[in-house]
Amino acid sequence: MKKRGPKFRKALDIAPEYAQALYCWAALEGDERNIVMQGNLLKRYLRLRPDQATAFDQLGHVLEGEHRESEAVVAWRRAIALNPQYSEATYSIARALRRTDSG
């Protein structure tokens, strides 16, 4: 992964609006378990592509991993608003709210 970060940075220096590069880089950071960097990249991606339910779902999982449950729920709700049939996001919200209610 160390080799890819600079390549993505360079691509984004050349084309800062290249949303797909941000999304791919975020996925690679997630594979490396670097959730802080993954979350930052997903947020940048979503500023360019605010209509991507999948990215909001992924951001929700990153925020949940950072113990930021209320922010995760907001991200999952946004995913569902964009795609009401998004069962994964619906399940994630239900699970998070169940933990909050029982805690």
C-alpha cells in the first residue's frame, strides 16, 4: 500500500476532482485497516459525489469503527435516503440503535 498512496496523491494533484481515484484509494486504505485515512478519503469523495449511497454506507462503518456511532447513523440514514432499498444500511442502523438503547 505504501507505493500506491503517492501515486493517488499525484493523480489528485493533477486532477483534484477525480472522484474515482479518491474512492479507490479509500478502498485500499480500508484493506490496510487504516480507517482514519479511509474515512477522510470517503468524506472527500462524498463532497464530489454526494449521491453515492454505497460510499455513505462505507463511511458509516468507518465511523462506527472509530466509536462515533451517532455520526455513523447519520451516514447510514443518508445512504437510505439515497436508496430506500439499501438493506445493508438499514440493518446497520438497526444494529447501532439496538446497542444504544440497551446501553
